[in-house]
Amino acid sequence: MAWYPRRVFQWIVNGLANAETGSQNNGGGLIAEATDISDVRALQLSAVWSCVRLISESVSCLPLGFYERTEDSRIALPETHDLVRLLKRKPNQVMTDVEFREAMTTQLVLWGNAYAKIDRRADGTPTNLTPLIPGKMDVIRSDLGGVYYEYYADTGIETYQKRDIFHLKGFSAEGIVGFSPLGLARQSMGLAVAAEQYSAGAFRRGGRPLGTLNFDKILTADQRKGAHKIYEGITAGAVNNARSWVLEGGATYTPISIPPDDLQMLQSRQFQLGEIARFFRVPSHLINDSEKATSWGSGLEQLDLGFLKYTLSPYLKRWETTIRDSLMRPVEQQRYIVEHNVEGMLRTDSKARAEFYSTMAQNGLMSRNEIRKKENLPMIEGADDLTVQVNLSPIDALPSATGVSDDEG
């Protein structure tokens, strides 16, 4: 049985790759302008473009690490390992690892789902990941409790089992298909587009209607047509309306004044920017909205930490759990660890970083070589030992701590 009602598939809408109906459209606009919002039209809104780029590029640029558990620690998997080669070097023949993760994260941010076809060797080892279009995919629950996928390709419907699809799911109520931010935000995006189109149209007409022509009698159809032709540009606010007109036949001209704020809809457009940012859970100050202050702190490190914690972490965790679930065998899931290295985002404040390293070294939590490794510095001999300070030792323990006997003192 279908988890969502089957659709009449129409994925080509004005040449765009986002279906307007079906399981990838969780929600819809309530106004005429909103129903016309497609993926490409949404990305033409600067707020949507900034939010999607900020999240997808940030996630794709974070280093992805693969490790094997040992008895008391873990070690990095070699570059020749199949998982490392697949996700850190070449996911497919036409994409780099960064391009693949960026494209998949963009799908996840916009549609709440991202799909890639998994090619495997005879022994089940994944060898290739090819992104698919979310708007062409249906997720269907089988009678046995699992799921399978139907993909509407150009050649017809292709059916895939769960092991054949790498499926990143966003926020969801059922855990089968993620909610689509693009679908649920159509009304907010539609209002933003409507305000944008109104402002653009008003400026295209010269900014505002300059005035009205008033006649002291009812005009015939021919007189009306002639008046429009003679005085064309006055009421429409055309670019060439600076010239002088000779008014005749009892015509008078009355100027119209409209406040600039009403014309530009500044407050409305500013509100929609914040509305769109909230749908993507991106602080508005990170998409160059300088109208509002942030309570996340004043330092760049604090802003990065808040963005990492509240916005990026769910995406990173979904990547890690999906890699483990879709690309690892059960025995490998027990042996291997996959996680993103987020320290690079937190290296903006050199003073805070130095204080952190100093605390870790002085309290025996990190060796100096471990610190040098994190700073991409070469290892040095004798810097692998853990050390602690002794200046806070009890007085009676000082001789033993310093290696000086009571007789020598």
C-alpha cells in the first residue's frame, strides 16, 4: 500500500524539476501567487538562496572522518578503504565528494528528502552514489513493514529496494518521508514573491501614478481614446513624463502623492525575510539582515557555535546515521564510526583556542603532539607524554613532586 496517495505524475512544470504534487509536496500555499512557487522560483528569492547556500555549503565543506573502534580508542580508516574512497574522494564519475554532499544537502534543505542510487559489487560493497530528483520519487510502505521506492524516470517507473537507495530524511512525523520546507513555506514565499513583483512593477511604471486628468464633461469613446493617446504617460508614470503637456477642452491635472514606504513595502519585505529564515532555522543576521540584533553573542566564534549547534547539527547527524544505515553492513556498524570534524568552524578565535589547548595540556587531557596535530604542525620528539602542573600540590607533597628530598632542602 502507498504510504502517501499515488499521484498523477507531472514533474515537468515550465521546465522545472520540482513536482507540484505528490509525496514530496507536504503542504501548499493559500494564495494564488504561492501556488506558483517552484524550486527555481523560490531560489530567486534572496533569503531562500542565502539560507540554502549557507546550510549546504557549510555541511559539504566540513571534513568527514571514518574510524575503526579499538579496545581503548579508535584509529582512522586508511584512504584505500571503500567507504573512505566513496565519500571522501569520488562518489560517482562526475562529482567530487564536496559536490555530491552539497547537492544532496541542497535537496534535503529544499524538499526535506534527498535520494541517491547505490551501485554495489557482487559482495554488497557500495561503489557508486548517483543523486536522484526528489520530485520524481515515491516512498511506499510494503506489506512486510519495510519500504521500497518508485522512481519516475524518463523511460518509465523504476522500482528500488531500500538497500538500493541512500535516503536522507528531514524532519518528519512518520519517519518515512521528511516534510518539505519548500511545500510548507509556499505561502510565505508566495507573499515574498508578490511583494517583489508589486514593487518591481511599480518601479517599472515609474514608481507611482503621477496624477489624474479630470474633464468637466462625459467623453465619447473616440474622445477617451484620443485623450489616452495625447496624454499617455501622465497617469501611467512613464519615463518620459517630464515633458510638458498642453491641456485643453476643460481638462485639469491633479497630482497624486503616495508615501515611498507604501510603494516599496519595506516593512512587508523585511518581515518576509525573517519568515523565510525561520522556516530554514537560519538566524537572519547570517543572511545579511542587519535590521535585527542577535542574542547569540558578539564574537564570530559564538555565532559559529550557535549556527553549528542549532542549525547544522541535525543535518550532520542525519548524514552520519544514513551513511551507517545504508552503506555499512551490520558487522561494520559495530566496528566503524563516521562523524564530521567541526573543529574547523570553531577556530576563528585564536586567543580562545590557545587557552583551550593550554588547559588541556596542563591538565593531562591532551599531549602537545595531539595539539600540534590539530594545528597541522609537524610532530616533535618527546611531546607525546601527558603532563600536569604541580604548582597546586599540597605543601607536604612538594618534595616528592619536585624530586627533592627533605635532607637536600
